[in-house]
Amino acid sequence: MAKCSMLLLGILLMDFSASVKSQHEIGTVRNLEEIIIGRCYNYIRVVNPAIGEKNCSAIWEAFRNAFAYKKPCNVLPTDYKDFINLARHDIPRDKALFWENTKLLVNSYSDKTRRMMSLGDALIGFLADDLNWCGQPEPPGINYEACPTNDSENNPVNSFWKIASESYAKEAAGIVTVMLNGSVSDGTFPKEGFFAKNELPNLRNDKVSEIRIWVMDNIDGPVRETCGTGTVKDLEDIIKGRNFSYSCTDNYRVIRLLQCVDLPNHPACKCI
């Protein structure tokens, strides 16, 4: 009985260890090269052929060279400069869409560039969206077992999204939109988010004519911040301080309709 108990305990500890590793030590996604090159061809052939030809193999090499054979916390945003230069393209006027804590809504609304073009709909973001990767000094140069968490200093994924966000913001022109979540508890306009730190500072007055803020609450709430309150007001003040024209809308009706597609009988959806 004691041996069985010890065996069971060992199995439980192994399962727990695997669970902890899966949560904190996720390695580079397998077949990363094939995924990046495949996504690249899918984008230029199917999703958005209007951007013209891109050298997908060169794009992969530039992406890989940014982090491979390096310590996983020793990758700077500038290491991705060659990749950015190869993959960048114009963002259509009036179609730039920024966001914080509203990714699913943004994806639904943008509809793969049909309505808008968020960073995840541009080639730079499309290639890396939802992927994890990091390098190591030893062969094969890519670590498939354990990568640092995203909040680590000079994390390869974090550094990528920093420069990708900056590059995307610099391309934005005309009316730009930012979709925020008014139900989150840590601030609708997070001061440490990519929009606040990497995108908003890189919007250009000579290219952007207006900034539209859409504050969307979750269907079930709660309503924590609205236009003119809390961190949303902080954002408005920053925008005004930089002499941008702007507007702010709570629960923009078009986006609310998208939220109600999955919950058509919810009380919040009956008066739309």
C-alpha cells in the first residue's frame, strides 16, 4: 500500500511539474519556420495581395536572425529592424485600429482587413500573432523547451511587439481608432500597455487627422470607466495636449452588435 501511495504521489508530482512547465516555461512553437513562411504566402496571396510581392524566405531569415543563437533575455527591439523593413507596407488611410484588452472584438470587426487593419491584420503582426519563440546560444540556436515570460526584460517576443507597434503607428494616417475595454479593473487605458508606450507616442500630427476612442464594456459589465472618466480622461488629455482632434464614444453601436451576435437574448442586446 505504501509503495502504491508513493507511486501515486510521484505521478501527481510529475503531472503538477508538467502543468507548471506548460504555464511558465513554454518553448518556441514547433515548426516556427514553416509557420512564418506559410503565413507570409497566405497573406500576400490570399489575405491581402494588394500589398504586392514579398520575399517570404528573406523575411523568415531576418526574423530568425533577430533572436537565434542569443540568450533569451538579450534581444532588443532594434534586432528586428531588418525584418520590419522587409515586411512593412502601407496601412490604408482611415483604417488603422489600435486596441487594449479588446483583441477578439477587434479581430471580428476588422475581418482580416475588410473593414479595418489592426496590427494583427498587417503583415508584420499577422506573421507573429499568438506565437511564442526565443533563442539560445547553443545549437540549434532556437529554444523549443522553455522561453522567458513576456514581462522579462528584453524578452524576444516583447521586443518584437514593441518595434512592430512603433512601426505600425508611424504608418497610420487619416482617422485612426482605438478600441478600449471599459470593464477591466486595471484601467481602460493602461499606462504600461503597448498603445500608451509604443503606439500613441508614434502617431504623427502631419499624418493623423483625428483619433476616435471607442470604449466598449463587456456585455455582462461591469461599467468601470467611460468617456471623460478615469484613465480614459487621461488618454483624452494626452491627445489634446498633442493637438490631435478626437472623439470618444461609449459602446459604439456597431461593435455592440458584434458582441450581441453570440448573446442575442442578453438584456443588453434587446434595445439595440
